[in-house]
Amino acid sequence: MSEEITPWLLQFESGRKWFNTFKSEQTKRLYTERLEHYCKTVGKNPDELIELKIEGLKNINSVKEWQAENLLDSYLYSPSEQFAKNKCGTGNAKKRKKGEILNSPSTSFSLT
């Protein structure tokens, strides 16, 4: 396990809860590294990401409703040098609607 990444994650309540759900040390290391990269790239910590989603759930039918998902889409589907321009999901990320089927390279699911 990376000596630097684990303490970073464990300083956040949501990080501690999430980290403790994994049994495999290899999974913990890989997922923690990826989460840290995402957080640093978007400028939010794990607790702030959770709060962003909660804020969206409280603001249905507003710009804030899908802000967490739009932020993730901007991160995943924008070249890294363009991500800064698309920060907070205001760039090229596809806007979602309730019940829409989402297709990404690794998953497909429905928001209901």
C-alpha cells in the first residue's frame, strides 16, 4: 500500500468508510490511487464529492441535479489538458435526464 496515499484518504470520513469496504490490499491500493488522482484533478476531496451529490439530490430539476455526474463525465471523457476548461461539469459532458440509459466503455446502467 502506498505510504502517501492511504493517510490522505483516511483523513476524510467518507474515505475511511469507503476504504474499509475492500478486503484485498491490491484493490485498496489501486482504487485509492485512482480516487486520489480524480480528486486532485477535479479539485475536490472525497467528502466534497459526496456533498456535491447530496446538493444535487436536493436540487432536482436544476443545474445542480447532475453536477457530480457531469464532473465525472468531464474527467473521463475530456483530454486531461482540456479538463481544466470543463471543470465542474460545465464543458462537453453530456447532460443527463432521469431514467436515461448511460453507456460508457466499461458499464451501462440506468438512472432512476
